[in-house]
Amino acid sequence: MANNEYLVQVEHLKEYFPVRAGFGRTIPLKAVDNVSFSIRPGETLGLVGESGCGKTTVGRTLLQLYKPTGGRIIFDGQVIYDSGEQYDENGRLKVDANGKPILGKKVQVDMLPYRKQMQMVFQDPYSSLNPRMTVEDIIGEPLDVHKLCKNKKERHERVIELMELVGLNAEHAMRYPHEFSGGQRQRIGIARALAVNPKFIVCDEPVSALDVSIQAQVVNMFEDLQKKLGVAYLFIAHDLLVVHHISDRIAVMYLGKMMELADADELNDNPIHPYTQSLLSAVPIPDPKTARASQRIVLEGDVPSPLHMPSGCPFRTRCRYATEQCAKEMPPFTDRGNGHFVACWNK
């Protein structure tokens, strides 16, 4: 159900990619499997997890750069995608007597009108900008696509305004991407995303390719822009310290599934899921005495292949609390109080 309190609502989102298995067969790679979350206007939701857990795929599927396999996406009260799948109150898929999903009405809208309100800042500032276009043309391209400027003069003025907003010199408008540093290129990408005045931006690891000092500048700029423009972010990153700093709430993913979701301070101070505990134990502590006293939780084994997922909870093969129940069924994503959601049988 659409809730006007939230700008973005994602329910039971799935993204499966077909992978060839020989002799003409394909098997599904479950990059995102039954993920649900919501984002309020002007809020930042941080999304963390190991490489390959499906964070970027969530962001791209949410914007429908990848066509979703299943689930429902609601933006600003409007259903923009619905596979028609129905779920019970425990989050289990409803099926008929033959084991086939019970389907309702499917919804698939034209995304062009929504592109003005939903934008993305890509991970790699070196490959996400067209090397043959000047900065003015890169930032001005969304203005052309959505016909937001009446003439070239208005377009030029808007581009200069956006460049100054993200801390770039107006005189650099006619330069090409290769003439800028990594941090400056990322600012160009952010200006391009802001060109159409979006309500929501997916930030896909926007600081991972930058050095620490430039990371701080870009993160501070994201916060300043949020205060000025009221834009909401889905902030995808590996660095838990950066995510905790910028986010209002944090979600933790593992092998395509959501493990935990809570307010940033609550998750940092009181992690419940064993995987979240292990992630937070790996965060460097500046104080040597505190660092020596803290106990690092080292996970055993390797991350299972998403092509051959373990039954039940995907984390059970590396979890010290795993029981037989963990192998039988995926635990439901339940509220443990104060909006702290966890998917675990034993914690």
C-alpha cells in the first residue's frame, strides 16, 4: 500500500539475471531477492554490504535501468512498477494449489516523466562522463532531453548555476572531462544529476574512487545540497564510517537479501544481526587503547556463489549461531522495536 509519509517505497524487489548453464539451459542469478525498504523526503538511507551483495543492482533496478524481475516500486505515492505478485503478512509469496504465484494487476509505466524526479550519480567518475562532450554539454544534456530551457542563453545560465552549486569554476564549462581530477569529475556527475531538480538521487559509491580528503569534500557537498534542495538519497557505499556520517538510517545487505535496517546511531551502537556485528567490528578505531580492547569478529569460509545459494538464510554457512531452522527457511524481516528490522532466527 502507498504511504504518503514516504517518497520511495520498495516492496519485495527482485532482480534475477539468466546465466547459461550449458546445453541451452539457463539458471537464475539472484542478484536481489525480496528486498524491501522505504525513504522519506529529504532523508538519506545508507546501503552497505560486501562487494557483489547486490547494492548497486538495487539502485539501478529501483530506477529501472534494469527491468525488475518482481516486486513493487512506489514513488511519491504513484506505483511505477508492480509485478502483480502477492505476499502474506509474514512476507511469504502467495501461491495456488499447483505452487504457482497468485498474480494481481501488473503495472509498468513510462519512466521518462519520472527521470526528472529520480536521478543517479555513478560510481566511476572516469567512465560515466562522455569524453567527447564538454562539461557544458554533459550537464546540459538532461535539460535538452526534458526540454527545460527555452533557448541557449537560458541553458548556459542554468549550467553555470549548477557548476557553481557544486563548487566548479564557470570558466571551465568548455573543457573536456580528461582535463579534470577525479573529485572534479564526480562533481560534474553530481551537477548533471541535479540539473532536472530531482526529489531523489541514487548515489552509487560516489566516493569510492576518490582519496580521503576529496571524499570528505564530496560527502560534505552532498549534505549541503540536501539542506538547500531537500533531496533524498539512497547512499550506497563500503565505508561504514562515511555511511554512518551521512545517513539517517542504514540497511545491510548480504547475497541479495536484506539482513538489517535501523537508524544510523542505533545500528552502530546496537547491531543485532551477526553479519552486521562482524562488519562493524572491522571498522578501524582511531584510539589504540580502545582498538586493542575491542574484539574483531572474523567470519569463516567464503561468500557462497549467488548461482548456488544455500537453503534458508544465505548467511548460515558463515554464522556461528546457525541452527537447523536456519537451513530450512529464510527468517522474516521483522521489527524488533523503534523501526529496527532484522532477519534472523536466533538473535
